[in-house]
Amino acid sequence: MSPRGRSRSRSRTRGQQRTAPLVVLLIICVLVVAFVAVPSMAFSSGALDRSSTVDIADDNDGLLRIDVTSSVNAGAESRLVTVTNRMDQALTVNVSAAAALSNDQATLAPGESLTTAATVSCDTAPNDLTFTVQATGDNQFSGTLARSTRVNTAGCSEADVSFGSIQIVDASSTSGGGKQRAEYSLEYNLSGNTTAFDRVRLELRSTGSLIDTTESIATTDSVSVTQSGNRGGTVYEVTVRLFDENGEIQSDRVVVTDTADGGGTIYQDP
């Protein structure tokens, strides 16, 4: 009887040895299936302390909150996106796009936000502007996403207000003491949709610094900018800017570089 009892005992041990690997394998399969089914939910802030690369989840509930503007205006600077760090660690955020961007990079502490603006050229304005947000943190964590927003080209229309004629004159003159004061005058009139017109601005710069500026809200006017003192021979940059209700009409901006000598007309159109 005892030999048969020992035989039954050895049989149960071999059965347990065969069953254990199957149980472990089943548990692993369940975990893998659960991870694949919900990949964004699988990355908690604790898991992200390990080296990983993930897609950032839904805009409102993801690792980053992504607030994309409904549209950007071609020909002017517009808010593109606001990115908020929802993690419990600092993140370095970069925004990139096929457009000129301002404030496109920052290191955000938990809860902090980055607001990026975009300027889309009227000459190459697409129907939609696509951009990418990349976030990186400690221990080689990185996440990326791509979004797009509509481009509004209404401000680029030929029907908008524009200069009908414009003339810039170097009116610098010599005072009784022999000192030449720098002066530039602008004469203009507007055409097109003048009901949308806001203002005309004349700016005078020297070595990149703004010296004087003046504005007019008249559709036809003559204005001037000056710098006193002995300014004969000084090189200036004269800028004329036209604005409507949507902002500056960049296609109508005029920039002329001139040496102040009282030489008369330096720009005229037509």
C-alpha cells in the first residue's frame, strides 16, 4: 500500500509543476490585452518616471491640456494654442509649425501654461495651419501630438482698404544756428473698403530705435515725424503702416531707408 501512496504523491507534484507556468502565462496575457486596449490610461505619473515615449491623450483629460484657437487670421498675429502641464513634474514644451511663431517654447511647472501665437503670411496662406506640440520631462519621457486650425484669409482680400496714393518726403531743414533737424512728411489717401479703416501710422527709427511716431484716423491726410538737433547726414528708417478693424494690413506696409538731407521725395506710389 505504501508504494502506491508515494506514487500518487509524486503524480500531484508533477501536475502542479505543469499548471503553474500556464497560470503565469494567462496572467501576462490578460495584462498585455488590458494595456493595449487603453494605452493612454496606462501611463500614470508614476509610470512616466521610467523612460517612455507616448501619445498625449485627449485634449481636456490628457497629460497636457491643449486649448486650440478656432482660427488664426492671415496677415496678423493670432493666438494659436495654450498648453497646460497637468503632470506632477516639470515639462519642457515646444510648439512648431510652418508659420512664424512667438512664445513657442517654455519649461512649465505643474499647472503652468504656455500660450503660443502664430503669424500666417497672406502670400502663402493655407486653408488650415497644422502644428506640433512636443513635451519632454525627466528620465527621457517625451510626448507628441499634432493639431490643426482654420486660417481666416478675409484680411487679405483685395476689397479691403488700401493706399490709393502715398508720398514720403525728406523735409529736413537747417535752423538759424546751422543745425539740420530731421523731418519726414507723409501724404496719403485711401481706397477700397474705407468703412473698415482704423488708422495710418508713421514711424521714424534710427539704428533700430523708435525716435518719433504719429497716427491719423483720416482717409486723406498729411502727417510728419521729426528729430531735433544737428541730424544732417543721419540715416533713418521711415515706416508707414495701415490698419483696419482686424489689425495691420501687412501687404500695405512701406519701409524706406534714407539719409536726412532735405532731398525731397523718397517714395511715391503711384
